[in-house]
Amino acid sequence: MSIKLDLTKKFLEDAKVELTDKNLKKYFWKIWKNPRHDGERSLRLTAEGYIFLNTEAQLKFYQIDFPEKTVFTNQLLIDLDKFISCPWFLTTESIFVSREQIAVQLILFSGDIWKFTKSKVKSQERSLTLI
């Protein structure tokens, strides 16, 4: 079963929304920016999903502001999807993550998501060369 589907069920339970197939399908498409089922990544939220999880499901988010205007490229968004393993939401000024460990990592990079993703890519490349 898909991690996003499991998370959606848990969020509906936390928000006290009746867990029917109709509600599950409706909220699945409402919550996730990329609603594909396969794979455990791509936990990016829609604006509506972020508001629902933050207010109705009472999921705690950590806001990390960007130090300067950030340009979003497709590669950056793909890397964020790959390396952020919790529900997250992105605005032009900030990123909101639901896992404290990821928030601390982003804070250590002063909110610079470009440096964060480059570091993660380099770390992944190093680990592959050690194999």
C-alpha cells in the first residue's frame, strides 16, 4: 500500500473525517501536490492540503524562511521531493516541514534549500562510490 494513502487515512482519522472511499479519494487529491501512489517520496502538499493538515488534523509544521528570494527549478523541486521524507509545503518565502529533524537540517543551512539539496546530492554520490 502507498505511504501517502496510509498517511491520508491517518490524517482523516485525526481530523475526525469519516473514513469512506469517497472521502479518501477526495482528500487524497486535495492534500497531495503529486497524487501518484507509487513510491514513498513526493510528500509535497497543496496549499489546501497544508491548511487542512495544520488546522483540522493538527499536524505540527516547522517554518523555515529563505534567506533571500529563491528561484525554483524543476530539478530543485525533484531534489526536495527526494530528500524531504515528511509532508512539506513550499511558498515563495518559506518551506514548512512536519519533521523536526528535517527542520533542524534546513536551519543549519540557514534556510538555503539550494545548499541543502546540493549537500544531500553530494552525500548520496559519496555513499554510492563507497559501495
